[in-house]
Amino acid sequence: MRAEVNVLPEVLVTGFDTVDVRFPTSLALDGSDAMNQAPDYSAAYLVLRTSAPELEGHGFCFTIGRGTEICVEAIRALAPMVVGEKAEDLFADMGGLWRRLVGDSQLRWLGPEKGVMHMATAAVVNAVWDLYAKARRKPLWKLLVELTPEEIVALVDFRYLTDALTPEQALALLREREAGRAEREARLAAGGYPAYDTSPGWLGYDDDKLRRRCREAVDAGFTHVKVKVGGSLEDDRRRLRIARDVLGPDRGLMLDANQVWSVPEAIAWMAELAPFEPWWIEEPTSPDDVLGHAAIARSVAPVRVVTGEHAQNRIIFKQLLQAGAVAACQVDACRLAGVNEVIAVLLLAAQFGVPVCPHAGGVGLCELVVHLSAFDYIAVSGSLDERMIEYVDHLHEHFTEPVRVVGGRYLLPRSPGYAAMTPRALADHRFPDGPVWSSG
Amino acid sequence: MRAEVNVLPEVLVTGFDTVDVRFPTSLALDGSDAMNQAPDYSAAYLVLRTSAPELEGHGFCFTIGRGTEICVEAIRALAPMVVGEKAEDLFADMGGLWRRLVGDSQLRWLGPEKGVMHMATAAVVNAVWDLYAKARRKPLWKLLVELTPEEIVALVDFRYLTDALTPEQALALLREREAGRAEREARLAAGGYPAYDTSPGWLGYDDDKLRRRCREAVDAGFTHVKVKVGGSLEDDRRRLRIARDVLGPDRGLMLDANQVWSVPEAIAWMAELAPFEPWWIEEPTSPDDVLGHAAIARSVAPVRVVTGEHAQNRIIFKQLLQAGAVAACQVDACRLAGVNEVIAVLLLAAQFGVPVCPHAGGVGLCELVVHLSAFDYIAVSGSLDERMIEYVDHLHEHFTEPVRVVGGRYLLPRSPGYAAMTPRALADHRFPDGPVWSSG
């Protein structure tokens, strides 16, 4: 059927290029928080070349400066696994491709399924998805929502998940949601997907900038704004007073501690911040600490506890859900190993009735996750209740299709593919020899 | 006091070299199991150079072939943090060094505290410990057991641990164990530390080799032997029948599934293997699955559940202990970020009354962990009950002081330092240009 549209039977993946691309964001303290004082938003970037003229697959993982070269090295170890393959063979078994990449018996030792190796896997997996969507001349979200429930289930590796979600349960869930797909797609096309704004509250911004940017967020139509906390309690109280003052009592004020606390500290600190009626506290402690998040969640209710931008894989999300530790899953599009594993978490979250509110910002994360949330709403969760995509207002100009956020809502992407930087952005910000870094 | 012995006030760390060193172990299927079909035991190796003649610090992380170059790249990103430092300044604050290495705000994004970055951190941390012990002309275990309880506590980063173990609790525990240190050291010096043998049971060995090697283990004095399982149930039954036949009813038969099962599979499979009365089942599922291990432990009791060779950091061990998920912690000397983090886990385990039975084998792991277990017994746990160090009988000849296992017990190391390969081993096995790889 649709598989016969734009099929490329003879196209091969012929090779790949990698780029270490870094943006000097630390100069303005954009992105500063209690753990990450001065990030240079960066990406370990992969371009898959094919035998078809101008058809390339782009993928990347997001990093914050030093160490991007390590992810590039990891991509170089993985990408040869798709070179020489027929593009259509890859597209026909994206689930099998994911398992091969994650399952290489020697590379697996370096994880398994976490950190540098998993982020590099994301770059490769997402580059193939980008290629697939471009070949079909569709934005990724559209390619995904046209898959059948059976095809979606086949994308997911259920190893380590079946105590929480079996393939049969996932299939039943997707079939149940099949009915309203067209209606929900039309609704998204008309109204967009809700966003919240993280731009106002970086820890390195002074009070005036915090106040001005909260005001701008309200004026732009955002109903929820996030502020970084965890540096000092006194500063937090002063900053939250400013933010709450601008937001008024009815807008949501999210807090983000970026992992700086131990469990008892998180509980004590949040007791002090409770009067500001936070919508959620994000990353109160180590992203590895499932039991710790569960303990914090019990103590700080009704404030929601959320985490996920550093949750390393679907197994951590499974446990966060099993333990009742989180009120939302903040999946990261390229810390999880690409589209396939994000879909695994979307299915788990739907099974537990918990919203997915993707981590975004950085460089390119907004461009990626809008596809994933659109798919989630249309095919998996079927709901927008308490669902929002993070939004940060920088570095979008470096993408071939920058996200469009209007009235506090993400509009659906229209260009074929997943997300790709412009050739100019890649050339200018190449580290250490691009003009941004080498000119004095 | 002792700090004035062999102090090197003017010595600087002047630079470093890295080596990608690989041993072609896959040729004989040594090390083969259900997950790792054909490993080439390898190491990303670091040599810290100093301004003192012939004084070097060696550290490495263990890998199994492909991807070793990624760990080397990660070591190169971290090692500059110790270059230019005075050696004595590093020795005087090993806890601070650990926190600086783990806490670099840009590199931390690539973990945090897990996988490639954490393994590379282990190489750097352990290289400084090797340097420290060589400077003091003592084997590492001896350097450690001469630290005061206060000095030991200062080595540990308690962030993320205080809900299970506070510095004060750790101090109390160490003080309580201070009394018997000399007696326990004398006992180890006389009788060694118990070992178990993993050499007989690799999945790639045929039945005759399994039987012969079990017999050799019994003859060598081992009381416990480990066999790999999880490939096929029929094979497992046949192989366990052989092993149990040779071991008799009273020796311990350990099983190791190397993570191949989901939780329900692990429970069902182990029900089938229960008649062989296993001592433990190791790595029944993903090392990230704390709740899964707890569920399996409840189902397979009285068979012990253990894991740890892939447990990424102290936060996972903390939860495994909190959840009652493991009967022993199988710390890995260079997947945890070196000596400091292993000590954190030794303290946690002692607090919960759970034995630490280190992962060993690979290349160099036996040489490393004998120091850690000696320290554990003398200063932390104070007990040998159900404590054993894994032993595998290959690649020891490549170390300056190969471990000595006699009558099924590890003897205490005598040479100054931690563990280091010979210059010959490094030169011959350098990948891809050493003679072992480039000739022929």
C-alpha cells in the first residue's frame, strides 16, 4: 500500500560523516543551572550518505561541550553497522536494526544501554529514521502515525519490559487508540501541542532578566514556566517570589533542581519552597535513584515529582512507573536510543496512565520531540491532559525546519524527515576548526 | 606520622600516555556466555608520568574488544585534570579528586556517573591510587588499611547516599571494626582470601571440557564453581548435571545468566534449574532493574540473587540493598569509578550486612580486586562469611605482579602499587598496531 509510495529499491547506505559541532552558549549563561554552570550546547552529529543524489540521513546526540568528541568516537564505532545496507531493508525492520545496534556483544559491555554508547546509538537510529521519512517524503511524525499497531509494536525491544508491559498489552492499547487518530491529527494541525517555557529561569540570569523573561513568557501565551532552583535557598525564595508574582496564582510554576540534592535534602528543601505552590519539582536527585524519587514523591505531594532527561533507558522509566515515583516521564529524544526506545517509554507511560512531557531545549531537542509528542497524542496516549513539551527559545535558526511555537503551542512540522542542522550551521560551528571556534 | 614516610614534595604529574590493549581471547571462546559470545578481553590503559624517575601511575578499565578506543578517548578527556598537579596534593585529597573528575559539569552530561565516562574515570582514579601506593612503597591494600576511619570516610562522595548511609554512620561502623584490624590482616597474610572458580563453565566449552575443568577446580581446592546458563534450557540441564556430578552435593554451584532474561523468564527458568541446588543466580536480568531483581529474589529463594559487574555506580548498589534485591554485591573495580566508589559500596554493604563478592576475571580484574577485598575484610566488613572473590585463570602473566591463588584462596599482593601490566604486554597487544594484531 503506502509502502509502495516512494520506495527506493536500489538505494544503499554508502558511508557516513561525523561532525563535532558546538555552540558557545556559555558566554551568555543560557542553559545555566545548579548542576550545569556553563554549558556550550553541542552535538555529536552523523550524516549517513546514500547512493541516491542528495538523499542523506541526519542524526545527532545532544551534549554540552567537552566530551562531544567521545560521542563522535562512539558513533564511528556504531555507524559502520548500517553502511552497505539497502535502505529499504533497514526501513523494513527498524526494530531489528535497533536490536543489532544495542546488542553488539562487545560494544554492549560499555553500557549496557546507557550513557555515551546509548546516546551514540540514538544518533545512528535517528539518522536512519530521518532517511526513512525523507525517502517517504513525510515528516517523521506523519510516517509514524501511519504505522499499524502491529508495526509499532515491532519497533520495540520488550526485553526487560514484560513484567510491566507485554507486546500483547501494547498491541491492545494501540488498537484501542486507533479509532480517534484522524480526529486527533486534525486537532493538532489546527491547534498545536501545548508547550511550557524554560527560557526565563536559568540560574545565571539576574532578577531583572528573570522578571522580564517571565513577563515575556506570559505575553507569548505560555501557561507554565520553569525556574531553576537548588543553588541557595535564599536565592530560590527570592526568585520564586518574582516568578510567582509575574505568573499570578493560576499559571503553573515548575521547579528544576538538576540533581543537586540527596533524598533527605530534596524533601527538606521542597518543604521550604512549597508555599510557592510549584507545579512540579524536576530532577530532585540522581536520575538513577528510582527508590529515592518514590520517597520524595510521597513526601512532597501534592507537588508532582518528575525526571527523565537523564533517565538512561526504558528500564529506568519502567521502574519509575512501577514505583509510582514520577507524575510525568521527561523522555530525551537522544539519551534514550532514538525513536524506537522513546516509543517503548510512550507505551509504558500509557499503560500506567502517566503523561510524557519530553525534555527539550539544548540544541535540536525541540525540533526532535515535537514529532514524538505528536505521535504520542495521535497514536498512543490519545490525551493532552497535563501534557506539555518543554520549550527554550534558542539555536532554532540552525535547523532546516526550526520549530514554530505560537501562542504557547508547538505547530506540527511540515518538512520531510526528522530534524537536521543546516550545512552552514555545521560548517560554522564545527569544533575546533570551524570559524566560530578558530577565529580569534 | 606515616605521611612523612616517602613523601615526594616536589614531584609533579607531568603528562600521560594511553594504550588500547587487546587480547585475542575470542579465538578459544574463553569468556563466552549467553550475552557475550566472543569477547576479546581488552583494556583502555592509562600511564601517568611524573617528574620523578621511573615513578608512574597505571590505571585501566576493562573492556571486551570493540569500543576500547571510545574509553581511551574518554580517558584523554579526563586525564588532563591531574596533569600539572603536585602528586602530594592529589594524595592529600583523594576524595576531592574523585569529586572533581566525576563532577566536571560538561563531561557529567555524558553519564552522569555511568558507562564509558565512569569507566574512564576509574582508569584515572586508579592510576593516581597506583601512584600513591608506589610513592609510599606499599601495595594498595596496605596503604588503605593504614588509613584512619576519618580518612576513609573522606574518600567517599555521600551525595545520593545519605538516605541509606550518612558519613556519621560510616564513621561509626569503621571505628567499631578498628579493633580487630591487625588480627585480620595476620589471618589474611597466613591463609589468604577465599576464591571461587569461573574458569570451568564458559558457554562455549563442550561437555568434556566442562567436566575436566570442574574436576581441576575441585582438585585445586575450590569450594565453589560458576557455570554460565541462559542459552538453552536443555543445555543448561545437561551441563548442570555434569557440574553437580563432579562437585558433589556439598560444594557451591553458582549460575550466571549474564542478563539474558526478562523478569518473568528469569523466574520461570530458575524454577527449572532449582533441582540442581544452585548457590546463586547471577545477573538474571538487566543490571539496571532494581525492582526486577527484588521480584526475582522473592521468587527464587532460597537461591541467592546477585549482580553487580554491570551495576553502574553506588546509587544502583544503594537501591539493590534498600530493596533487598541481592544477597551479595559484585562490585567491579573499574566499572565503578575506581577505589573511592568501591569503598562507598563496601560501606553500604556493611551497613546492610550484605557480603561483597567482587567481579573478577577479564584482564586485570583479579589483580585489582584482591586489594579491595583485603581492605574490606580488614577494615570494613570484618568477616569472610559467604565472601569469595571470583577467579579466572587467564592473562595473569601480563601483570607485573600476577595474582597468586593457592588452594582456592587469593594470597595478599606484596609489590608496591595497585595493578599494572608489563611493558612487554602493553607493547605486544597494542591495538591495532602491536605485533599480536598486525602480524600475520
